[in-house]
Amino acid sequence: MYRVLIVEDEDIIRKGLMFMADWAKVDCIVVGEAADGEEGLEKIQELSPDIVIADVKMPIKNGIQMLQESIDQYGYEAIIVSGYSEYAKKAISLGVTEYLLKPVDFDQLYMAIQKIIQKLKTSLKVEHYIRQMKQEPVLVFDMFEQNNTSNKHVKNMLNYIKNQYPNRISLTDLSMQYDLSCTYLNSKFKAETGYTFNDFLNRYRILQAVNFLKTDQWKVYEIAERVGFSDYKYFIKVFKKYIGCSPIKFVSQLSKNGI
């Protein structure tokens, strides 16, 4: 479950959020509370929450100050609640996911929580992928290095992908070249690699795109073309499918992880 900290100086509102909201409904648990921004900072350090729900106007240290001093360092997601809409712009500039006006509508709160959870899941998936890149070779690349398939057609198809991936590649073209049906080639390819031809091709292209993104030398649409995607929107769709986020988000995660 996701860990929630509530920072609110008004006791009735704080307790209402803690005990009236159905946290289990959104796979969350409230792990702590604080009555001002200074106490909030201490609880953030102590409890390492995934989500912080904070008021803006609080004694000792307000919610904006608390966020400025901790959100980047501790990496939580934040929801601001306040009766003052003029604070929304500042809150959003700090990376706050949602800004809710008092009195808090629980349906809006649940929607904000669900948005955050999706964001957290995406970040975890990307960070896991980055750790894999740092710690071990990617299996798709291993397949090319070892190239130990027993089927000569599959070996030729692997080499074809490696050499021709920036260009238009079609299994139909290969079937004509080998005088074999697409169904036969695809079944042999999947038996040897575990992937269909098109799935493997897309994976290889996206992994090449990742390498280009790491160099920070080309714009995303240029990388799409370099790895064989003539349709930029389709490239974004395929990238999200395999990596779990957009190329821009992936680059920001690379920077965050010091790569």
C-alpha cells in the first residue's frame, strides 16, 4: 500500500481526512499526521511517505515552504489543499500533482490519488529498467551477441534486424526472399527467441532509441526516424508500451538517476 502523510493545522480537517476518507479504496494507508510545516518536515524525514497531503497556510512553516525544502530531496508526490486558489500556480511549479480547494471533495481526492499512483508506478517501472541497464546486458542484445540459434533462417532474420532496423522492414519481404511463408518464419522465430518477429523488431528499435536518448544529441523526432519509425506518434506509442513512459519522461528519469 502507498504511504500517506497528512499535514494540516486545522484539527477537524486533518482528522476528517484521516478517518473519513476510504484510503483502502485507493490502496493507501495514512502513516502519520502533522499540524504545521515544521512538524511536517520531521515526519517526512522519519516516515518516508509516498504521498504528502498538505495545507498551504499553516503556522511556523507554511505548506509551500515545506515542499520547497523537501519534495526534491525525499521524492514524494504532493497534493495541496487550501481555501486560497491563488496558491495553485506556485504549488504546481513545485511539482504538486493536484491542487484541491477546501472543503475537500473525497471523489476529487480519490481521483488525485489514482493519478499519483499511476505516476509512481511509471517511475518505478522506469527506474527498474534503468537499474537493469546499469547492472546487466539487455537480453535482446545478448541474443545478437551469442546468435546461437539452431535455425539458419532465424539467424538470418536476427542479422537482418540488426543491420536493417533503421529502414523499412517487412516479414513479407523476407518470406519472398526465402521463398517461405510468413507464418512459417514467424513460428520458427518465436520458437527460437520467444518473440514474434514484429515484437522483437520493435524491442530492438526501442532499445536503440534508448541509447540515442542517453547521448542527448538528437531531438526525439530525429531519434524516431533514426531507429526506423516514420510515424512519430506511433514511435511514442511503442516507446510507452515497452518502457512504460514517454521518451521525455525517460530522459528526466535518466538525469534523476545520474545516467
